[in-house]
Amino acid sequence: MTATIALSKPLLSQASSRLRSVDLTGPAGRLEAVVNEGSPDSPFAALVCHPHPLGGGNLHNKVVYHAMKVLNEPRWGFNWPVLRFNFRGAGTSDGAHDGEAEAGDVLAALKWLHNEYQLPIVLAGFSFGAAMAIAACSGNRSANIRALVALGLPTQNGERVYRYPALENLSLPKLFISGDHDQFAPAHLLTQIVASAADPKKLALIQGSDHFFTGHLTAMQKLLAVWLKEHTQ
């Protein structure tokens, strides 16, 4: 299903969440991370994974930051604790970029988040982070995940085409948000991938948006907020 949703402007934030730095233990060593604390009675926790580190991606990426705001700020109606971390080799995290082993970094972050809050988890990722989030979900390696959000999931880079067969057996609620002018995810390829994914799922294409949601970050946030309210409340 493909949809575009419009919302009224969210209310002003009721409070600023407390930000704290944490160290995670990943397969390649220490992972630099920050957590935005949420409400003490939050029903969910969330993890947001950043884009490709060799392209400058890190936990402060603007798409990751704006997604975190939806999950964490009271004005959007959630106020969950949200963890962001740097993949191996990014920022001050130990190790070196691999391209596939980073799925283990996601699992380490999920483990920390579960141990810290004992809550079901919404897992989100942008671009490379979305691909690694899907890889971490494969084989039900983390049963605490209750929903998956893939922002700008890459399907093609030059001659290389990416496939995600793990989605065919992943029965979690899944949301895919991309721009219809995403240079790394041609709409026809992404539509095919989503069509092959197990239900429940939803694809939302933002008209006129590129891979980085340039000029369309608020539209991305609104789509994310609507879907989360449908699937977590």
C-alpha cells in the first residue's frame, strides 16, 4: 500500500528530554551512543540507526535526528526513550567499517536498550541504517522488536541492486518511507521489494523528495507519527 498523509502542525514541545551519553559493547568493541530519555511510564523504547559512515553518516545525521524527535518529543504524542549509536568505525566507536557485520552492532544496541528499559522496541533506520536494521531482524534474532521503520531504504547504487529477502518472512509491522525522487531507491524497485515483504506493511512515497528528504523532513515526521499511532497505541 502506498500513501501520503497530511497532518496539522504538531503542538509545541511540552518538555525537553534529558540526553545522556552511554557506551555500548559491540562485536568490534566500544560503540559510542546517546539516549534521549522518555517518560517513566513509556510503553515502548526505540532505536534509530544512522546512514553509511563512509558517506559521513553518524548518529547526528539530520534524518536520524528528526526521526528521533518524533519518537521522543511529547508534542508528537510518544515521549519514548530513544537510543542512537555510531556504527563501528564511525565517530569514536571502535573497529572499522565492514558493510555487513554492522548488523551485529544493531543487535548489541537492541540488547542494551532491552536491558536498560525492559520494554518492547520500535527499530528504525535510515539508508544503510535501515538495511542493517532489516538484517538484525532476520531470523528473529531479537524477539523484543515489535515494529520496523525503514527510511530511505537503498535499492540501487550505480550498477549494484540491493535485495532484502529477509523481509519475505518478517511478520512485524513494517513502514517504508522514501522520496519518489530518491536517487538510491528508484520507486519501482522499492515498490517491488515492499510487495514481496510479509504483511503487515506500508509504503509511503513523499512526492518531490530525494534520498535525504531535503525540504521534506516534516512530511517524513508526519507520516511516521501517523503510522506509529496506528500500530503502537
